[in-house]
Amino acid sequence: MQVSRTAKAMVTQMGMSKKLGQVAWTSSGGPSFVGQSMGQPSDCSGETADEIDAEVKALVERAYRCALKPAVIGLWLGSKLGVG
């Protein structure tokens, strides 16, 4: 999914995480699913990978809430104004 890839790149390559700091945790921007990462050395520990996954999940959830908010407000306003 494009959103997950972008969020993971933000955390692992661009250092856009307050919790993990401004550090590049991976060196490549290739596919992140298991089938293509098997046999390749890990750039970080399992514990750090779990923290990265948690940060990625938080970014995706925050983006979803931000994207959903205008739609919900629009539906509410439309119902109040009798539109739709």
C-alpha cells in the first residue's frame, strides 16, 4: 500500500519520528514486504523494527483521521443545511 510505504520511508529514511529521532534506520527504499526482504541483512534490531512499525502505524492512523475529518464535517453540514 502506498500510504504505508510513504510512512515507512518518512520514519526509516527521512528521520521523521520524534520517538526514534532524526536517524536513517534503513539504507534502501525497496519493497518492505517479507518476500523481498528474506535473506538480506537487517539494518536494525527486532526491537527497533517493532518501534518503527508502531511509528508507521501511528503516522498512517493520524493521516487517516486528518483525511476523514473534512468528509465527516461536510456530511454533518450537508445534513444541517438539507443538502444531499
